[in-house]
Amino acid sequence: MSYHDIDYDDDAEEKSETTLQSAREELEYWTELFQEQKNEKPEEWMFYRNPFLDPDVFAYWILNDEEKKLIVH
């Protein structure tokens, strides 16, 4: 097998349909992760993140455009 025989599917995630449920799950995952970071190391959170923004704001920024549209509407 050579390098040219490998099929890289870069658009695999884009091919799956984004639903409101999947967008909410993605947002929930990132919100929980950022909340854990904030709770475990508040001094790092204050240094690396804007302390005036909640973890859900950072989680929203990670979503792709389609997911953001579904969450907002």
C-alpha cells in the first residue's frame, strides 16, 4: 500500500447531518469540560480565559457554524 492508496476522508464529519440534539450535546460536552477546568484550577482560568465570561460562552465558540445556528434558533 502506498501513500496514494490511502483514502483520507477530511469531510467525514461534515457529511453527517447536524441536528438540534447533536448540537446541544456538543455544547453540553464543552460547557462541562470548561466548567471542570474553571473549578479545578481557577487561577489558570483567570489567566488564560476572560474571567468575565462563563464556560458556556467558550463552549459556544467551539461549535461549528451549523451547530451555532441550531442552538440560537
